[in-house]
Amino acid sequence: MSVTIKDIAKAAGVSRGTVDRVLHNRAGVSPDAVKRVREIADAMGFVPNRAGKILAARKQPLKFGCLLPDVGNPFFLDVISGFRKAEAELADYGVSVDICHVRGFDSAAHKKMLEKMASAGYSGICCATVDLPEIQLAIHSLIEEGIPVIAVNTDIPDSGRLCYVGPDYFNAGLTSAAMVALTAEKDLHILVVTGSFHIRGHNDRIRGFFRGLSDHKASYSVIQTIESSDDDEKAYEMTKQILRENEEINCIFIAAAGVEGVCRAVQELGKNSVTIAAFDETEETVKYLKAGLIDFTISQEPELQGYTAVTTLFSYLMSGGIKKPEDFITGTIIKVPENLGR
């Protein structure tokens, strides 16, 4: 088994950070400690790996910026957990991760944040953002400045991004349609609640859902499609008004967040028999699934998305940018009360 920085730190009685500074010729360590760490490293047969050599040559730590529209959206807590898990595992290499928060899907706010990130000295960027021309151009600008960008959770394929890490949203929509076709009424009158018309993932879920219903030869009509901006209060007000005006609605397809608002409106109007298809395993989604109001939800492994995005950026930089990574697609997992938490 190869000797690690952790092994040397334990033997020398110092922190891993101290060992890292010594092995990479950084300042801030006493001469005695430097001598002791180097002697122990030699005695233990430590061989610096390729990543360590490249990091030493860079003479600066790796700092990654991660843009998320997570303000008011609890889904992204698990994505952030994945970022932090990767950060902890890569701490010996001096990797740190900053979360850059944005509320909702306003393209101007996203563009402003990307421009701010461009001047923050990041070695690489992960972003979940809207798929619009001005954002694509902003990402192109980052790449031209030598900052690699990975799309996480939702793709921006025309931006020049390095790769995409996230779910197959179209397949998730197909899967949701199959579940609805098996369990719901024969004639469906559907309300669609999406997060943003400019998030590729949300749109792909909707496309997949209606393709799936057609494949299953389901009889359906779309009463209305609304944009909630992943805001529960907005989702609540809009859903309540539309349900009052359209008594025939018997199915709600929630393509993004806003679950608590939609379900609250359904409960207040006493329409508990409406079929509700949702996504993800947030606290509110799980609550309404256990209560029987949501019929099923489809998970997309958000923690794995965050973890893989950061580790992929790190691996790419350690290769010297030689090999472009492939897209990493997370699972499409149907969740019902019986298999929650598994």
C-alpha cells in the first residue's frame, strides 16, 4: 500500500497541512519540522504522485467556484453536500470550494455572478444555470480565460463547457409518464408546474413526460403550464387559482421545485384525489409522499452530482487538461413510501 500524506503526518506528529506545505516547498513551516517531515517521508518510501507534482509546479492551491440557484430551493442542499464531500477528500491537495448563491433563474443575476466569478481567481467552475445565449457567451468567456467549466445538474451544451454531470431529464420524464399511465385515471387533464422555461433540465422532463404518455397511448389534455421560479409561495398562489378555475384537472406534473406550494394548494381545496408526480427527495416532497398526496417521486442522486463535478474538475486539471472528461449521468430512481431512504 502506498504511503500517504496522512501517514507521514501521523508519524511526524504534525498536521496534514504541514506535511503538504513541506512536500510542496511552501513557506510557513519551521526548519526543524521541515527536516523531520522530509526524513520520515524518505524513511517511509513516500513517492509524490503526479497530482502532487503538478500542484507543486502551480505554486498555488486549487480553488473551485460553484454557481447554484439554491436560495430558497432545498434541493440543492444535497448537491452542496457532494461539493463538500469532494472538498474534504481533496483537502490534502489544497482544494477549496466556494458556493456562489443565486435566487431563481433571472439570467441577468446569473450572468452577473459568472462575471464576478471570472475575477475571483478560480481554477475551475461548476455551474447550474439557465440555458440562454447570454449565459452561453459568459461561459465561453470563462473558458477563453483558461477557466474550465463543468455544467452540473442541468446542461448548457452550446457553451463550450467541459462536460455535464447530472441526470437524464428526458428519461426521468419518460419514467414519470410510465408511472402515471399505470396508476392514474384513463383521461388525464394535466397542470404542469415547472421551475423555469429557460432551464434545459426542466424542459427535458416535460418533453419526456408527454412523449411517454403518447407512447403509452394515454388520453390526456394539458390545461395549463405555469412557471413557479422554484418558489413555493408563487407555486401555491398560481396552483390554487388554476385549480379553482379548472375543476377537471386530475393530474399535476411538478417538473421542478415548488412542491410544498403545490401540495398546500391541493390540500386546502380538498383535491386529494389528484394524481401528483414529483421529483427529488427534499424534506417537503418526502412529507407529502408519506402522507399519500404525492403518488411517487423520482430521485436523481444530487449528492453524487456535486461530488463528481468537483472531482472531475480536479482530475482534469491534474492531467494538465490533456483529456476531456465524458459526461457523467446519474440514476433515475423511482421513489415511493416503501423505498424512501434506500
